Amino acid sequence: MSETPPSAEPPAPPPDEIQAEAERLVGLARAGDLRVRLMGGLAIRVQAPSVRRPPHARVYRDLDLVAHDKDVGALRKLLEAEGYVGDKLFNAIHGAQRLVYGAPDGRWSVDVVIDSLSMSHTLDLKDRLRTEGVTLDLADLLLTKLQIWETNRKDRGDVLCLLADHPLAAVGHPVAGHDTDGAPGAIDLVRLRSVLAADWGFCHTVERNLRDVAELWATAPVPDAPYPVDAQIAALLADIEAAPKSIGWRARSRVGERVRWYEVPEEARR
């Protein structure tokens, strides 16, 4: 019997297990009134049941949190009390913007961003961290995925499932769960307009990625989806186009793709 090569990646934890741990940690943070919420792929798994089954089910090797800078110290103490081990060198260098912790048994990591997510574009989340649920607002979850210039299949699948499971509506406040009648919460068009109508580059990246998601839907739709994703994307693109744009947006749109409009992060977050 051959031995496993030392460089081989260990098996991913069961998705239900790492999701339960993510919800537990955020629950502890919320109990302490910390402005900490779940984001990334696991947050979409919490909110979108469609991503838990084929064709878009996947594995998860880390959980992603976003924290208010005033609550980072308390969050670090919480994680350490739960046995999580910080990456000392990484946290010493990047601790003002991001932290990395490893699970006590080493089977997954916790990635913490502080106040904002900066990848291809920057999404300010500092004042978006008092949702009723354990995750970010649904519109913010959508933006965290759509702002990546070079999305992968997992990113597009996550977006597709979020759009398949939640309606679009102009709500005007953060939504991170179900309505009082049990219906799926809405992806807030007001939030999407406020971000995208102020930044042409962000908007351009989102529009491109939405079209890629529509192509994925054509080949890998979600069976019995509550909301047809092709129709959702068509409605969302129309809403983005119709939204009044800032002066800066209009000025940058005239330059277009002649100047690069996105950043290339050192490490793509998934």
C-alpha cells in the first residue's frame, strides 16, 4: 500500500460540521454583542439551501468572518478561548485589516476581515454588521462574490444559488434571514444600487459576472428553483442600468476599459 504524499491536501470536513461550527462561533460573538458576521461560501450555504445539493454542492475548508474594528480584540479573545490558534506572523503583519486562525484540530481555518472586504474592489461593511441572523445581509453576500474580477466555478455557483433561493426587492435595510411569515428574505436592491451606482468599476465587474452566472444557469440550473435565475439576472441588470449614477461613475464610464478598473489581490478569497 502506497503512502499518501506529504503534499496531499487532507480531506475536507463534512459541510454540515464546518457550517455548524461557523454558526456556533458567530452565535457566541452575537451573545457578547460583538459586531461579527459570517460571510463567504458558508454564509451562502446558510442562506441558500440550493447550494447544499448537486449540481452546486461543494466542500469548504475555511470559514470567513467580518468584524467591526472596535470588536476585534474581543473576537480574538473569543477565538483563543475556543482553542483556535492565530497565525502569529501573518496576524502581526496584516492584523489591522485581516486575521487568520486555525481550528484546534487543524481541519479548517478562520479568516477574519476587518471593516471592509478588499479584493478586486472594496466593499465597506463596517456599518452592516448588526443583521438579525448570523450572516451578512443578503445583498452584501451577493456583492462579496460578484466583486471578484476572475471568478471561479464555486463563486458562480454560490451566486446562482443565492439568486435561485431569494427574491429581489427594494427593502432599504439589511436582510439576513427569512421574513416574519417564513418566506425567504429579499436581496435588497437599494443596497445594490447604492454601491454600484457610485463606482463604475465595481458595477462593470458585477455586470460581467452576472452574465457569466446566467451562462452557468443555462448549463447547470437548480432543479425546482423558487426563482428562475435567468429572469432574476435580467431584472437585476435592468435595475442596475436604470439606477441614477454618480458624477464619478459617469466620468469613469467614459474612460471604460482603456484603464484597468479592478485590483489584483495577492490571494483570491473563496
